[in-house]
Amino acid sequence: MLIIKIEVQQENRERLMIHALKENGERFSFSVDQNVLIEFRLKKGMEVDEFTFQEIVYADEVKKAYQIALHFLSYRMRSEQEVVNHLKKKGKTEAVIRDVLHELKKHQYVNDEEFAHAYVQTQIKTTLKGPAVIRRELEGLGIAEDLIEQTLLLLTEDRQLEAAKKLYEKAMKQTKHRSAYEWKQYIEQLLQRKGFPRWMAQKITDEHAQAPDEAKEWEALEHHARKAHRRYQAYNGLIYDQKMKQALYRKGFSLEKINEMLNKLKEEENQ
């Protein structure tokens, strides 16, 4: 083909429209990034063979994908895998993505080591997550195992304990109508779900264990007893007692207190 005219696109000054004439006299046009124009030294009157034209098209695809990646990175740091996934969603080929990633890494726009370090630091400052949860998140972001191990060293045992204690205190304010035993189980399960090791969850609950508040314990027992009563009130005698005791015992209340509560409920029924 023969290039017969080159003009700047009005909607995007960084791209140019190339007007060309094929050997059979047919006219056609295509656009390229200004850097691609410079790279291939395109100018009016230049003849371009099919192989060079395909190179131009590919180079422009890489450039367009590169701009998409830069826009994606402009909001926050991203892992390499995040960039790859984003470009795949945009329909870019593996070859184009590979070349884009090479350019991004060359200019330090993506760096998984720096990303992982910054990610863990952010989680430490802004969340109450344990190492297991953060590890899963880094794995989901495509971070290599050795980098995960390296950056998780930032989450020292002291920092983990501090976060775990804050979770404990937060849960303590929100948790209601639980027996002391059930409350302890709840806290340990919560901390493990948040990514803290089991031994640390047990350490937190053991260190902060207090004698049960009799008033709160009784309030919680009454709450669950009345719920269970509504469920089992159709039963009579021993069957009713057995079902009530089993339900409340599973909640962690002592048999002594359960018997007291059952007597209270029966007295109310007889009034």
C-alpha cells in the first residue's frame, strides 16, 4: 500500500489517521498511536508491504493495551495478575499482554514485591485480619509464595496479638445472650475465621477470661430458655424437661442454672 495522507485525530491528539491506497486502487484508512508512527517512520508517500503493515497493527494493539493498563494502574497499585486479568477482560491476546507486562515492569509500573509489601502494610493499618486471611488474599492476587512468606514477616506476633485483642474487645461489646462457655467458643471461632492461628485465639480468650457475670449469665439463660420453651411447649413432663435441658446445656449453661430456670418457667405456667 501507499500512504497518501496522515492527519491527527480530532478526538484524540495522540493518535493519527493514516489514509492509504492499495495496489488495486482501493482506498482505506487506519489509525495508529503517535509513538507507533515514529517507530515505523510512517510518512506520506511511503510504501508499506503486508508484513510491515501487520507489524504496525500489532505494535498499535500493544500500545492501546498499554494505555488501558496505565489507566487501570492510575487508581491504585496492582499486582501483575490483576493487570493480566484486566487486559484479558478487555479481549487482549496473550502475546499483547506479555509485551505490555514487559514494558510495565521495565518502567516499574508493576512490581509484585513492592505491591505485596504495601498490601500487607495497608492491611495492618486499616483492618483486623490475621495472617491466614491475608495469605489467601495475596494468593488470589497472584503473588508468588516466596514473596508472601517474605511480606507476612511484617505481621509480627505482637501486631497479630494487638489486632486479635481489638477484635475481642469489639465482639465483647456486640455479643449478647450467650453463656460464658458459648461466648468463649464464639470468640475463638471468630478469631480463627479472621485468620489468626488457633493457639492465639485460645490465648486471647484465656487471658481475658473472667468469672461469669451472674446477672448477664441469667439474662442469657432466660433468653434462650424462653425461645426453647416456645419450641417445646407442646411436649409434656419428662420429654419437655429432657428437650429443654439438652437445648440449654448445648448453649453452655450449667445444669444447676438450667433446673432453676425450668422451675421458674413452670411456676409462671401455674400462676
